[in-house]
Amino acid sequence: MTKTRYCTVLIMALVTSISMAAMVAEARMPRHAIAPAVQTVPLPPARPVIDEPPAPTTPLAPPAKPAETTPTAPSALAPSPTPSAASGPDCLQRLRDRGVIAEAATLATLPDPRCTVDQPVTLTALASPGMHVDFPDKPLIACSTAETFADFLSQFMVPLAKGSYGQPIAAISTGPGLECRPRNNVAGAKLSAHGQGLAIDIAQFRLGDGWLYKVGHPTDQRDRDFDRAVRAGACGYFHTALGPGADPDHANHWHMDLEPRGSNGTSRFCQ
Ligand SMILES: [Zn+2]
């Protein structure tokens, strides 16, 4: 081999070695090293979650009003002490305070000595602001019965009628109240609550526009609903409340009485 040829071969071997070394070096480089775009473009820093203020889900409530620290005057709605029966007005006065137009009554001689009435009164009307109910039969009953009857009418039945029929009650047919007779007019039966002025009946009532409600003769569902409601309400005021369907003797009127019932005297019997 000549010297020139030897040099040529040596150069070619050197070039080949350099090329191979370059290829090996490239193969050993990590992949990302050949992706300068990815490597050189900086990513924006992730937004730290803890820096995000919590989004309000509901409007902020105004600051709570500080509690009152100064003493307040007694409420005008607070119940006032109830006068005892001994120190308060008597029953007739309590009736009149309720708006009942009533007079003390005197009992005639009654056929049965068991027929007695405690503080008998005769009722003429119930009058209060926005209410005037006449009692054309002028029933005679015990004063305590009259109190309960007045409360039942003014608190329950009259407002119920106005709500049901759009009219106030103008008059109520009650019958005489006092009737000295055995229960249900059955000879030998227990004395009726009417015999002691503890009972009152309602046979019919007239509204302000003249319309007449006859107990036991409902004309539509509204009348039937009213019948049920009145008797349910009466059961809350009286010890006994009877009406149509209870028995044949009460087919055409509501009967309510305060005759003591049960061992404690306050049991209810309602049909
Ligand atoms: Zn009766």
C-alpha cells in the first residue's frame, strides 16, 4: 500500500468512526432532548387552589343585630291576672261583659223538685262589635251555661257561619232552655239536663240576609259540612253535643249541655 493510499484509508476510517459515534450519542439522548419546542416553551404555573377565594353560594346575610341588653317593658299582650270568682264580677256581669243581653230570672213552680237552676238568666241577644244575634225564644238557663253558650257562639259558631255562608248569624231559635222533664221525655228516665238549666238547643238560625238554616235539613254539602263542624266545635265547649243521627230525639236540633260526666265530671259525649 502506498503512503497516499494509506492516508486515504485512514481518513475514511476516521470519518466513519466519527459518524458512528455521533449516531450512538444521538441514540442515547433522551427523547425530550430532541423536542426543543416542548422544552423551551414555559408552561404557565398551575393556579394554586388555595389562592381561590370561595365563591359565595348565598347572598351574605347582614350582620346579626346585637342582642338587646336593656330591659324591655312588660308586653301589652301578656295576660293580666284573672280575678278570682270571689273578687271578680258576678256571673250576670260576666255575661254582660261578653255582650250578652240577659236578665236574672225567677223560676216558676216546677213539677219535679229535682228541677232547680243555679243563677237562672233569660237571654235576649248576644251583641258585640260586628255581631248581633237575637234569641227570639228568650231561653232560660243557668248563668254558667249561658257563659259557655256565649263563648261558643262568639268564638266559634258565628265566625264559622260567616266564613261558610258569607253572612253573620242574625237570630238563633233555641227553644225554652229550661224544661223540667225526664231525658228524651221517657217516663222514669234520668232528669234531662234541661231540667237544671244546663242545656241549650239550636233548632235553626237565620243569617243576616234572611236565609234560614234548619238543623237536620241540609240542602247541600256545605250544609252538611257546617253541621259536622258545629257539632265538633260544640264538643270542645260542652260536655255533651248531640244532633241529627245521634238518635231520633235529636233529628232536628243540636243539643249541648254541661251536665257533669264521668268520674271527674268533665268527660265528653258527642255524637
Ligand atoms: Zn236539648
